[in-house]
Amino acid sequence: MDKGSIKNKAATFFGVLTLIVMVVNLYLIFLWVPEEKVLGVVQKIFYFHVGTAWVAFFAFFIVFVFSILYLRTQKGKWDQIAAASAEIGTVFTTVVLITGPIWAKSSWNTWWTWEPRLTTSLILWFIYLAYILVRSSVTEYEKKARLSAVFGIIGFIDVPIVFFSVRWWSVSHPTLFAGGGMNLAPEMFLTLMVSVATFTLLYFYYLWQVVAVFQARDRAKDLKKELRGSLS
Amino acid sequence: MKYLFWAYTITWLVLFAYTVSIGLRQNKIDKELKWIKKLIDERKGRTVNK
């Protein structure tokens, strides 16, 4: 069995595993975990909202780490991982920015309020959107990788600001971590952990796929160079 | 209930669209790679025949 087919089988296995965990997660959310007494059924948005927010933060942390690694070693594979993670993190932040206002509308009766958690989250989304735009606008590979690595390192500064914003300034956004622990019933805590695990698995599945696309793109570029060389 | 429905539906749509976009990119690059490899093989074949 060649290396490519082993990789394909592993990717399929990983994809199926993610799907199974996702089904379990949905079962827990909609059929198992009890409704929250004050907010009612709409509180169930929380499990996807927090799960995707966690993955977005984690994705941007990976961008930060692999950007540093790229600047230190100049190895293209680190740049590919950072770029793929930034793209996935932006997708998950998009989900956070969609589910947040829907939850806000049902709880606060407004889609959006310029309170610190929401504002810093929106800034985070814009930072990584700019990262993606920078990558797509610069054609020279070295320059693109270096620029986006610097962007990825500086951009990460906003992640702890988003996380701690509820403690530092916010009055209206719910706080999950308070007084050194989580204010959740055991069933809710378990469901949240399964949700976090599900989206983390999905993140790694996406990372695998997107890095494979970037690698294939680089291979195509090399082959094109080879072809041009043989024609000249 | 409608808020819950829309939150989950939109989340699924975004994730589904992203999964499809990765698949499309993969297919496109696979086709491109096959085409380039074919061109290189043809080119090599011509060189050998000469």
C-alpha cells in the first residue's frame, strides 16, 4: 500500500470519526441535556457557540505558534499549517459571530450591542480576514509567508483580549469561568465538553484537508516550473 | 425555538459550505496536477523519440 492511499484512508477514518462524534453531540444537546431554567430551550445555542469559539481561539493559537516556527526556520510546511489554521479559525469565528447575535436577540432582545466581548470578537474576525486577504494579494511566496507570519503573531494579541474582556469590562455577556470554576450543572458540563471535543476533531479534519490542498498547489507550481524549464 | 433552529441551521450551512469549498479546491488542484503530469510525460516522450 502506497503512502498516498494510507493517507486517504486515514483521512476518511478521521472524517467518519468526526461525523460519529458530531451525531453523539447532537443527541446530547437535543435529547439528553436538560433545559436551562431561566433561558429555556434557546440556551442550547450555547453548546455550539462556545464549542466553535474554543476552536477559533485554538486555531489562532496554532497560527501564532507556526508563524513563529516559520520565521525561525523558513520552512514552507509551517507556513502552510499557519495559513490553513487561519482560514479555519476565520470560518469558526464566523459561526461564533452568527450564533452570538441570534442568542443575544432571544436573551437581550437585540441582535448586536457594542459591548467589549462582541466588539473584540468582531475585531478578531477582521484581523484574520485581513490575514487571508494579505495572503491572496501578495504573489511572491517568501514575501507572502513572511508578511502573514508577522500578521499571525501580532493578530494573536486580540485572542486573550477577547477571552478576558468579560472579566475586564463586560457587564452583559455571560461568564463561563467565574470564581476559579465553571458555573454549570454536570450534564451541561459534559455536553459542553463533548461539543468542544467534536469541534476540535472537526478542526483537525479541516486542517488535514486544507494543508493537503496547499501542498498539492505547491506541487503544481513546482511541476509548472519543471514544464517551463523543459520547454525553454 | 425559532432562534435555536436558525442558530443550528446557519452553523450547519456555514460548515457544509466550507467542507464543499475544500472539496472543490481539492478536485480543481487534482485535475491541474494530472494535466501538468500528462504534459510533462508527453514532453518526455517526444524527447525520447527524437
